[in-house]
Amino acid sequence: MGLGIKKGDNVVIIAGKEKGKTGKINLINPDKNRVSVEGLNMIQKHKKPRNAQDKGGIIKKEGTIDISDVQVICPSCGKATRIAHSFVNGKKVRICKKCGAVLDVAKQIPVKSEKTESTKKEPAKKETTKATPKKEAVKKEVAKSTTKKSTTKSAAKKTAENN
């Protein structure tokens, strides 16, 4: 059975001592049906120093919460919601049960509809100006004169080096 929740989802806790608080999913353990939420359900572990370099002390970290005690917050409607699965353009995506928005940010695919296709603007075609024969002839003459000058300069350098 799929969990319906992914790492990075914003969730609200619906049961337990942290009820009503929201956070981001850090860790999912599908074998035990548990999730860890950033900054919530903090627990303390007492660590004993095992050698001279190791420091002991009290370590605070996030504990796990049962997956049934959290609900995903829909980014579009902002409400805690259950998750539906659907195929959009051939890909399976998670959908909000309340508003119908796609929850998978990485997989958000625009749904093609008749309205969007008819309102698309076609790119404007660039007008191409045709060069007149006179302009082309002038460009060729300029190109020839620059190449002649460069060749004469190089020839002058060679003669100067030989003398």
C-alpha cells in the first residue's frame, strides 16, 4: 500500500500532543509506518561517553509520528487534505481531494484544454529586409579592401625584416 506522503511535503499533525502544528517531512519509515516532522515531537536521548574523545550529554532530536496522524497541506488551497491518485498526461500524480490540484511539485504538468490551445499566441515573424544589389557590392568591396590592406601590411613587414 502506498503511503501518499513524500519527503519534503508540508503536513499538519491531526492527533497527539503536537496536534494542530505544521512542519516539513524529514524522514519516512515505510516499514513501521512512521514519519519524522521537522521541529516537532522533540525527544531527549541521554548519551554516555564511550571513550575519552567522545562527549556525553543530552541530545535533542525529532521523534517519529505515526503516518495516520499527519495530513498533507495542499499548496494551492492551504487546507489539510487526503490524497487521491490520478493519471495526468500518462503520469501518475497525487491530487488534493478538496480542490483537485496536483500535489507533486516536480511532476506538475499543465493539463491541455481547448481554451489554452486556442488562446496561445503565435510568435511574431521577423521581417527580413532584402539587401539591394548596391549594398551587397559595397560590402564585397569593403571586404576586399580590408584583405588587401592586411596582405600589403604583412608583405611590408616581411620586406622590412629581410632588410
